[in-house]
Amino acid sequence: MRVGYQTRRSSSGDRWRRIVSGAPVRIVVVLIALIWTLPSAGLLVSSLRPATDITGSGWWTVFSHPFEASVWTLENYEQVLTTHGLANAFLNSVLVTIPSVVIPITIAAFAAYAFAWLEFPGRKLLFVIVVGLMVVPLQMSLIPLLRLYTQMDLNGTFLGVWLAHTGFGLPLAVFLLFGYISTLPVEIIESARVDGSSPLTTFTRLVLPLSVPIIASFAIFQFLWVWNDLLVALIFLGTREEVAVITARLAALVGRRGEQWHVLTAGAFVSMAVPLFVFFLLQRYFVRGLTAGSVKG
Amino acid sequence: MAATLLPAEAPRPRILTRLAAGPLRILISLIVPAITFLVLRWAFIFMRDTEADRIAIAIVALLIGVVGVWALYLVTDNLVSILPAGIRETVRPFVFVGPALVILAVYLVYPAVLTVYLSFFGPRSEEFVGLENYLFALASKDMVLALRNNVIWLIFVTSLVVSLGLIIAVLVDRIGRWEPIAKSVIFLPMAISAVGASIIWKFVYSFQPIQRPQIGLLNAVYTALGGEPQGWLILKPWNNFFLLLIMVWILTGFAMVVLSAAVKGVPAELLEAARMDGANEIRIFLGVIVPYIRGTIITITTTVLIMVLKVFDIVFVMTGGQFETEVIANRMYREMFTFGNFGHSSALAVILLVAVIPVMIYNIRSLEASRR
């Protein structure tokens, strides 16, 4: 770099910088943010309008008289939750999601600890295989698993879906947790061993508490992945009302009631409520988890 | 969540050890696993029972999912402790990795091998058909269309997401205290499901006959500018672009957040020096920032490529693959459920796998490099 040589031109550089970092950049960013928000805003506003209004005029027209009570209603939400069974589907989503997050974390934590701190034959090779499995598309598993489940009577059961999500989430979980657990200070682990604590106690008393940040990151990633998943739920649970999760119910509603916007808009927001809540509450962990987990198959 | 279990669970083996010595200890070590096994077996059968009360299933489920899995590890570890001292510590690591390896074998390795095998058999997996399924997957009229669409998705989504993400990352870096809000807004779509996003955009693309007021944002703008209302989702071949824009909308925020962290890592002295040299902002962007964060750009690009390759939900919800918008993953689902052709379906899955193998190798390599 020829620092200092071209000082005479630095004033033009300064001006450039001021212009670029000034108003135009802000306007562009605001525009982009607006474009990114408008579609969701339209859906939210529409979900609060009476059914006939939604199809009768554009959602933006409410802003010409936003304070009239007659333009707003909660009826759409009431209707999707009761007659269209979304309350039930919401409960199913909760039932599917919680064990699908807890089980893989537990299993992966034990495995990651062993890969990082215990000696056993084939350790390196097995670990490389686990990491390699991370990007295998889950499509590769669907047909054989569906057959296996039919034989074992697991089709359409929550247990089947939990185990499937556990299997599909495990490579990433092991990989992430290993990355963290293997960097814990050797002295801590060694001193525990010298003090005579068994691998299990070292794990539960020492390694797990120290790994809370990475566990939180993965938990959020897996939570959103499972909650938002459609494919796995469609295949192993199906669209039967007693077991269908919220994404599957919504997809079915789009198919059958494609133009009933009062149902679809409210339904979509019911399904988004939980992820959005998690998003705003735990944004930092969320970003870290997503970034780390983005290559998941 | 797992960490909160510690106080309740951890003391158990210690109490067991203290209470039990000698033969009693061995007896307990055998009875406890037997009881655990019976409870888990009962729970397994109960949870499989689709007629049982849902709330009851839920409670059993959460107990098994949270406590049961832990109990399994504790019990097995205790069981190992009664083994002769010589082999005890050789076996113990497998108590820890064993369950993970078994699940991976059952859920990923065995199915993957079987899928490759099935891809050489007919619709019902009965007769060997050689490469016929692959011939279908690569040369039939339907599939050529689906492959074309996947290529369109790969090219446009990836380039749009990475370039938009990068540009926005650099721009928001310069707006001061509003940066976190702008980033949140653009990142938000990443939190919602593709099904939710599809409904949002289906509404934007919604179409009404010409004499009625348009309720879809796109047609409203388009007619306001003097155009005739269009059914965007059936407008071949442009409908593919309207679908892939949804994925761009979802993923741009993700690319932006990752790239933004990288952009902030560019040393200020480097930028200063370039400015002293009289380079303008665009040249600094292309000549300094982009080369400096090249590694991150490559990572993001491969990540987005993999996600786009397997796109399913958006197409499934928006068009179901009709109007020439079919893609590989959606076709695979349809071959499986609509047509019941497991041969075709398996071959399509294998094609998806083959397409990600280069990335898989790249990942393992960079992992090894980082550990060196």
C-alpha cells in the first residue's frame, strides 16, 4: 500500500465516503427493509380483516380508515383454531418438537464427549463417518425407513417421528458438540480423572454444565428445524387430523382452500407465532445455531 | 435443557454404589436394567398405540424422551461397572457412543445403502431393471424439465442470495445504530417455515379477474402501472422465478448475517490504506473487502447450494410441481406417494446425494485442515 503518497486525493475519498455513508445508503437500506417486510405485513393485516373484506379490497386500503372497529376482527383466528383444527395441530407440533430436540441433544452429548475425551478403537474413522453423514440428503432415508416403520407399526406415531428427527439431527449435533467439548481445557478433565471421578461423573458434573452455550445453540436450531419441517412430518405422520403437525395441516389447507384467504392468513400466523417468539427472545443463540447448522442434510 | 437434569439424576449411581457391595451390588446392577428395560418397552408399545389418549401419550412421551434416555445411559454405565476391571474401561466408551452409532446406522447408513440398491429395481422393488430408473431420472421429458428447473433454482437463488446478502451486509455496516433493526427485519423470514413463507407469497402473487380490485400486492402494483392482472404462478416459464424469489427472500438474511460478521472482520487499516490510495468505495468493496472475506463467501455459497438443491416445501405448497415448476425433491415425493414408484423415487434420491458429494468431501477436507 502506498500510504501517504496520494494525500492530495484523500479529500475526494473523504467526500465519497461521506456521500456513501450518508443519506443514500440509509434510504436504500430502508427500502430493502420495507420490501422484506411488506409481504408479511400484508398477511398479518389481512388475517385481522373480515373474510369478505380480504377478497373485496387490497389489505393496504385499511390504512385509509384504520380506526373504524368494523375493519378489524379476530374471527379468522377463532375459526382456524376450532373448525379447521389448527389448535389440535399446534399441540401436535409441540408434542413432536420437544422430544425431537431433547433426545438428539442427550445422545449427541454423550457421543461427542466420548469422541473428544475417551480412547477407543476406530475413534477417528467413526468420527469422520459421522461428520460425512451430516450432508447426506434425508431423502436417501425416506423409502427404507417408511418400509421399516410399516413393519414395526410405527407409521403415524409420534415415537416414529421423534426417532426420525433424532437420526437426521444427530450428525450435526455430534459435530457441533464435539467442536465445543474437545476444546475444553485438558487440565480440568485430567484433574477430574486423577481425582478418581468416573467418565460418567466427569461428563454430567463437568462437561455438560460447561457446554450449555453450544447446547443452547443447537437446541434452538433443532427446535426451529423440527417445528418448521414439512417433509418428515408428511411422510412419517401424514395429514390425519389426530396426528398432523401444523405445517402439514396448513399445506393441506392451501391445497383444499386455496382462495379462502381468511383461513390461510390466520393459520399461517398461528404457525409462525412460536418461531417468531423464539427469534426475538433468543436472537443471538439463534444466529449462531443457524450458522453452524446450515449444512444439515 | 439437559443440563437442568443434573442435580436430580447424577447422585443416583453414587447412592447405588454406596448401598450395594459384593453380590447385592451385582444383583441390583442386573435388576435395575431389567426394570428400566421393561418400563421402556411398555412405554414404546403405549406410544405406538394411536388410540390412546393424546395427553397421556404426551406425558409418557416427555418422560421417556427426557428421563428415559438418561436412565438408559446411567443404567448401562452401571452395568459396565460390574465387568472385570481388565475390560471395563475398554467397553465403557461404547456405552457413550453406542446409542449414537446405532441410531445413525439405522436412520442414515442402512437406508442410504438400501436406497442405492432399490434404485436398480422396478416400481415395487421386485424385478431388477438395471439403469432404467436413472434413464428415467435423467432423460424422460418430465425429468428433463425438473432438472432444468433445479438448475435455474441453483443458479439464480445462489447468486441472488450471496450477492444481495453481501451488498446488504456492507450497506447496513454504515447506517450506525439502526443496524441491528435492519438486520433483524431482513433475517426474520429465516425463522418461519417454508410453508408459512409460501402462504405469505401466494397472497402477494394472488390474482383476481380484471374487473375486480386486485388483492395481491404484485398485481396491484402491476395494474397501477398500466398492466393487465397476471396469474403469476401459471405464467410459464416465469413462474419458476416467482417461486425461487421466495427462497431468496428467506435465505438473504441468513447470508447477510454471516457475511456481515466477516465484513466487520476486515481490518480498518486495510480499508484506510485503500482510501489513502484514492480508491473509491466500489473499488474498495471489490478490491479489498471481497478478496478478504473470500473464504466466508465460498462457505455461504456451498451452504446455499445444498439447501437449494433439496428445495421441496415451497414447490409442494405453491404449485405442487404443476405448470412446469417441478423440481427433483418434489418429484421424488410424488413418485413415492402419488405414483408409488419406489424405483424412480430411489434413483432421484441418489441423484440428490451424488450432487452433494463434492460438498461433503470439501467439508471433511476443511475439517481436517482446521484440526491440523
